[in-house]
Amino acid sequence: MRHGELEVGSLNVIMQAAALFSMVNIFLLLALIGIYLNSYRKVRAQFTAGLLFFAAMFLVQNLITLYSFLSMFMYFASGVTGFVLTFTVVQTAGLGALLWTGLH
């Protein structure tokens, strides 16, 4: 079965990959929240509170994103699935860099 230039099965694989990276993002964000919370307890700095809020909002965004990937993948147009995956992978790289920085 074809849908545009990609087979429908290929769309499923791309969206499953996006969902997987979104799950990774959730775990990275939970780790960052733990680091930022620990730091906030020690120094009570406003900047650290801002980082904590930032990570919490990204966590909410990724939970909603994961839900949409899993429940509505069939509604994503074939032309956007590659972009969706790319955005999610780039976010994973950025969160990974933040986590690495927070741990060192």
C-alpha cells in the first residue's frame, strides 16, 4: 500500500522511531529534573529554579508528544514524518548534552 512517495509501513517505522526518541527524551528530562532539584535544594538559586521549570515544561511537552505519536501516527502526513523524527532526534542530542554537562 502506497501513500505518496513512502509506503505506509515506512511511515509507521519513522513514527515508531520518533516515539522511541521521545521516550528517551522523557528519561533524560527526568534525570535533568533530579539534578536540578538536587542543585536547587543546595543553593536555592533563582537560575536553578528556572532550569527546573524549563525541564518540567519540556517533560510535559514530551509526554504530550509521545501520546500524539502513539495515538495519532496515522494522521501524520508522509511529508512531515521525517521532520518530526529529525526534531525529536535533535532534541534528544540537546538534552543529552545538558545531562552530560549536569553530571560533570
